[in-house]
Amino acid sequence: MTRGIIPQRYPQLLLVLRRPTGVRGGIERLFNDLGRSLEKNCHIDYVRPLKNYPRKIGLLSSLLRSILSLLWKKYDLVIGQDLSLSILGPFCRMFGIRLIIFAHGLDVVYPSSVYRRYVLFFSKYASKIICVSKSTFDECSSLGIPHDKLLVVNNGVDFERWENLDKNETDLKNLNKVLQNRQYILSVGRLIERKGFHWFIMNAMPYLCEIYPDLRYVIIGEGPLKEMIENTIIKMNLVDKIILLGEVPDSILAWAYRNAAVLVSPNIPVSGDKEGFGLCNIEAPFFGTPVIASRIDGIPDAITEGITGFLVEPLNPDDFIHKISIILSGTYQFDKKVMREYVVNKFSSAKTAKLILNLIKDPK
């Protein structure tokens, strides 16, 4: 080290998460990528809930361990994964540390008046609330959170990680054997009501299979509606047309994105729930796969029509069938290189990390 030069101190961040290690939903992937991007210029400590505990106990454990971390170490910034962690605000203020909270979907619109009052009260202690879409911004505003606390920053992806994935050739061969080189459309996400997978199976797949007899529909993800979706597949006589892969490693997910004809996000309106953004809607175009998605909640922030995909009206099977068909038939062709460059330039987790670093330097 050159004498007389004082090395610059890395910012110290505490990142507080709501779900334990191993959970692989979109929010978890978002924060894994954000953490990797921040680690290039910051030192980060993580607080995660303990495994195998109910959510409320998990939240309490995260809160208590966060307070212990604040007692133990001086941080420049605390980042909370969602609005339920706004309860950290008074403790951060007590220690003179700024707090940034991310707002997504369900954490904003959760149908409980007690929860809404809780969020409104504790959010006033946050320096900024980062809304992942314009729709989320509107929902936060409707809660009564002041606009000067809200900032729209769309979700970001660590695209470098996707470039450097290790491939499990055995898994890839097995998947290809299942698909038998057939053309397929793809959906990715938790098996929950708002994702609309069961609706799409009932209302669009039978007609698509009539037009394209060799077409397959692959769904990646786990969730509470798995049994119901399996029963729907049997009821609609589509057992040989639809493949439920469950949760898969990232190497398989990347392969599925790259080789799919279309990514379908058929979200439907659900009272008391909300799609904040939909990370798969920017991951698929990175691999050159266009997206057909419902024009609902925060999804329009993720898709630029004609460049990365098309938006259709939710609960409109004819619109889905038409848009998917013009891609499968080759009537409309997307430029894979343009798609890739577009999402890399607009939705990089490095951009989110840079914004957070700027908030440390200039909290205004």
C-alpha cells in the first residue's frame, strides 16, 4: 500500500430477507442477484429467517436478529426485502441508520386493515421505498405513503450469472428426452392463483393443441395449487400435452428459456393479491424468447410490445391464442439480439445496485 493514501472504506450494508435460504421464487432470485451486484462495491451482511418456521415467526426472528446486528455493527444502510419489514424503521432511526424498503405486490395489497395501518405507520421511518413497478407505486400511494418516499425502480437481473452457469448435461439430456424435440411454450412461477396457469390450461390450451397437435406446455415452479393443476390437466384430457417440471436448477431453467417458442404469463385478477413485476418476463427475452403476458398489475413495466413480447387482456383466451399463434406460425418474428440487448440495458441488477449506492452518498 502506498504510504499516505487512506484506502476508501466499502459501504457497510445489512440486507434483511423474509424467506430462508433455499426458497427460489422471483423475489428471492431478485435479491440474490441484487446482493451479488452490491457485493462488488459493498460489504453486505445478510439476515435470513430460520428454516421450518411459520412466516410470522420467521418475521420475528429476522427482526430480532437484525436488531442484534445493529447493536453489533455500524451500517451505512439497511435494506428490507419487502414492506412487512418496515417495522425495522424505528430501530434504524434509533441507531441513526437509513432504511430502504422494497415494495412488490402482495406485501402492499395484503387484505387486512390491521396490516395496512401497520405498513402506513412504520413506512414513515424509511428513507425510501423502492417500488418495483408503476402499479406498485400507485398501490403504495393509495395506502397513504407520501410520494416523496416512493421511488420506481424496476426489477433487475444479474445477466452475467446467466452467462456463466454450469450445465448439468445429464439433466439437459433427460429434459430433451421428455420433450422429444417438440415445440413448446413455457410458463415460470409459483403455482398460485394469480399466475393463471390453471385458467390458461382450461381456456387456451385445448384450442392451441387443436391447431398445433405436437405443441407442448411446460410449467416450471412449485406451489399450493399443484394438485389442483394436475387434476385440471386430467380433466381437460391434456396429460400428454402438459409437463409440470416443478422447481429446477438454474441450468435447466436457462435451457428451458432458451429453447421455448414463447414464454406465457397468463396472470388473472385476484382480490387481495398482485403481481408486482414478474421476473421471468425479463429473463426469457435475455435468451431470445418473446413473452405473451396479461396486461395486469406491474407486468406492463416488464414488457415492451413488439420488442420483447406482447401484452393481452387478462381472461381473454382468444387474445392469448391469437398472439401465441402469430409467433408459432412465424407470422411475427422477434429479433433475438435486439431483445437481449434491450433487457440487459434496461433491467440490469447492476443499475439497481448503483442507484442504492447513490442513495448512500446522497440520501435526497
